[in-house]
Amino acid sequence: MIYAVANHPFEALAAGAPIGLVGQITVEVFDPTDGSTIIPAQTSGITEPRPGTYVATLEVGTVGGYAVMWTLPGGDTAVEELAVAVDGIPLPPAPITTGGWAPLDEPVYPGAHYFTLEELRAEQDIPEAQYPDDAVEPNRDLAEQVLEQSSGEAFLPRWRIERLRPLDSGHYRLAAPLVRGLAAVTVDGEPWTGAVTLDGNYLTGVYGDDVVVTYAHGYDFPPARVRRAAMIATRIWTTRGPVDDRATQLASDGATINLATPGQRGSVTGIPEVDAVIDSFWRPGRLY
């Protein structure tokens, strides 16, 4: 997946191709929903910084989901998803919160996820014939929500609209960790036109009792362990086995096995590897 901002250049990369194809290999952008061309196939501007690796700088002016396609001289192609986000305002609708982490924050890049369904099927062996997309997608959404809500982190860039009250120092504190930048500030419902300073999570230079801030927060992309944990949770919740969800123990060959059951012995999901990832992001004051 490539993430980009509308009307800003981004780099597309093709790796593992034959060497020496500059001037022959082409790159284009199209809309996969209807096949319409966004950027026509071109050879210009493509470089080969390493043998068999090609890079092109492209720019799309409209927010949406697209596909970047590389075509070799023999006709073989490689396609990668492209998510183009808005730069600034207008922003996607989001609830206003007075503090604490809310798992409803919209991704900065529309439709962004930790992984595509194709990547999930390839890495976790989930056959499409047995488990179609509409059976998998809700579990992917749930896995991402549980990981972020339980760890108190946003593992993708997300928008937050937050209503703030001043601290005793006169500063304002943004609740979400890893603040990326401000998009809009209003005071008493009117845009704030003065200079605003953001230092970590603290905001200065704005004054008022009803301050609403729109900002982006979160990781650039999910860490590898988090992405894998989300994949494992998605697979298990999609292909759930015959063990009762309420079971805490399982008898086998005369022995009693304690299960990792959600809500028991510190388990959040009942999946040890996923719970271990959640625990690695523990901080005082998180939601559980």
C-alpha cells in the first residue's frame, strides 16, 4: 500500500524486476473501481537507483483509492494499492471527544488498514472460497480496534477532533499520543487566526474556554509485531475452532489445560501472541 497526499508528489517503487529497463518499463495510475486512467502509462522520470529496482515520482490531485501499475516490456505487470488523502481541510467527519482514546478516529488515508486482504490470505492461509471478503473484513476491523483500544496507541495516522479545557498553566493538552500535527483550531466556534505552538502534546498561543482542535496522531505505519498480531487475531476470529467461547479450561488425556480466555488471568483477546503485543505497549491509565 502506498499512502499519499492529494496534490503532493509521492514515490512509487518496483523491486525485483530485470535490470536495465529504464526507458522501457512503464508506470501508470488507474481507478480500480471503473478502470479509468488517472495518470497515463509513462516511461519518463523513472530511475533505477539499484539494479532491478525502479522509482517514479508521481502526483494525484484527487482524494480516493487508486492503483499503481508497473508494466515490463514483455507485458508482465505489478500492481500496488494507492490511498490518497486530503491535505488539511475539509476533514473527514469525526466525533468530538473531551479526552481519552477513542477507537472511532478516522484514518488520515481513507480506507487504510494494517494489511490488505490479499496480504492476509497469503501470509495466514485463509482460502477465499471458504472465507469470502465479507466474512474477513469485520474481523480485520475488530482486530485493529481491539489492538488500538487496549494499547492506547493509533498504529496508523488518524484524525482526532478534540474539545479542550485549559490547564492551570494556561496550556492545553492533546490526549492522543504521537501527535503528528495540527489541521484546525477553533475558539467558541470561530477559527483561531493567531499563531499556535505545538510542543509534543501541549498547545500554547490559543486562549478560550471552548477550544476545539483537529489534529493528526499515530504511527506512520503499524510495527511488524502489531501487524502480525492483527493478522493472527483476524484469522482466528474468522476461522474459529470448536472450543466454547466461555470455556476457561479444556480436559485432554486426563489433564486439565488452562485456556487463555479473555478477561481471565490478564488476557484481553484470549490469543497469547496478541495479548503479548498489547502488554508491550502498556502504560499507566490505559483503558483496561
